[in-house]
Amino acid sequence: MPGSREKETKEEREGIGIEMTDYLVRGTAAQAQIRAFACTTGGLTEKARSIHNTSPVASAALGRLLTAGCMMGSMLKGENDLLTLQISGDGPLGGLTVTADAAGHVKGYVNQPDVILPANAKGKLDVGGAVGKGILRVVKDMGLKEPYVGQTDLQTGEIAEDLTAYFALSEQVPSSVGLGVLMNRENTVRRAGGFIIQVMPFAEEQVIARLEKNLSGVSSVTSLLDQGSTPEDLLMLLLDGLDPVCADTMPLSFFCGCGRERVERALISIGRAELEDMIADGRETEVSCQFCGRRYVFSPEELKKMCQKASR
């Protein structure tokens, strides 16, 4: 049936109704002188867009940070370790927060999801203008007494360049970060993904030179993904001539582990005085999860029980 094939082609062209399987690939090159990560995140970025009803530029910013969170989360060692990426900028987005674990679960939100800005000088979504000047914070909770906290000033607000600077300044690991989100005209996510390439301290000069040459030939992650490239293809391209090895893959998903008990603990933690104010109001209290939008409603009677457990 020619008509059905025509429709399928249009869907493929517009990226509509096609299931996107998100996953990450980890690899090495030049006999472990380089470690590399690449992923496709169109599905989870679209889920975040749908949950938060983000504008195109907010979707692009959040999708980039979610993609980075997936790859940086996979660097964590312990199964209970948690990574948080926070961007605080003076642009209209206000800021973004993403958390990720070592198992491919990520979630995030943007403070002002409905920001609309004109395209930048290159005709692309102006993520840098939406984020503005500010700070990038990386928090790693690895079960120790205090979490590790790294902080750098934003370089461009475009997120990839900011993370490249973070790795160099805070972790002393020369890195190249590429992140991208491509939107459809109707404000759904068409493609999203990225890569992180890191050079080990013992890397030889000729290895670094070849890597730099390869990186200079890649201008757009989303263009490659839109042409059908997989994360494996990205690594093969970026590590061409350096004996790349794809070590393993990991599925990725937007996942929020919030629940009623966790929200109750959060309410108890705010203290008895605030709980008593809620009880005095005499109405049900509704709490929404910032990450997934799920709503939890508590009656005055339930608040009274929490109040007994709370400290002043």
C-alpha cells in the first residue's frame, strides 16, 4: 500500500510516533589512554518535556543536562551513589537541577519551563542566553559523611562547554563534552544525545593529537543522530584511528523514585511549627514532586500524626 509507506516516511522524517530507545555506551581507546561515553536520550528528554511542559529552549537546556547526568552518573562506583548537577544562572530559565544514579536513572527540572527566546546568531535555540551567567555545581553523594561538591563558573551557559571546564578545573581530567537536543516543529523532542571523551594522565602526545583532529571534525551531535548514527557510531567516529573498544551498554530512563513515605519524611523535616500552621488552615495540603509532577494530598489528621514526629 503506497499510502501507508508515505505516512511512515513522514513520521520518520518528523520523528513522530517512533519509539526511541535510550542507552549509553562506554568504551576505551589507545589501550585505555582514553575513556569515552556516548548516549542517545531522545525518549527520556521527551518524557521530561511532557512532564514539565517545557518550551523549546527550556527543553534543549534540560535535555542537555539530563544527557550529561546519564553519562556522569555511569561514572559512579556504588549502586547507591547519587549525582546531582545544578546550574544557577541569571538568565530567564532561573536554573536547572538534574540527579542521576549509576544504573541509568535520571530526572530533572528547570525553574522556569515556559521561557521563550529568539534564536541565537547561529539560528539555533539560545540555551546560553536562557541560562545566562552563573555557577555549575556537581554534587556526588557516595555514602560518605560529606558529599563531594565541585563548583565552577559558567563559561557560556551552553552546558557542554561548562562541563568541559568543570572536568578540567575541578577534577583535573582533560575532557571534551558534546551535548545536543533537536526539536520538532510542534515542540516535541526529535533527537537528543551526547558524548564525553576523557584523556588519562599517561596519554601520549600523538594520541591526543589524533583525538583533537577527530573532535574537530564533529560539529553537531544531533545531526549525526538524526542521520541514523548510534552511540556506538559516535564513539567509532570520535575515536577513529585509536583502536576503540566498546566495553558495555546500559539502558537509560527518566525515573523518579518519589513516594508518599518519602514526601511524609520531607514534611516532617520542615519542623513542627510549619506543620501546625498547615493544620490550623484546616484544609488538605497538596505537595507536588518537582522532578516528576506527581501530587500527594495529606489531610489535617495525617498532618497531626506527622507533627508528633517532628522537632521544633
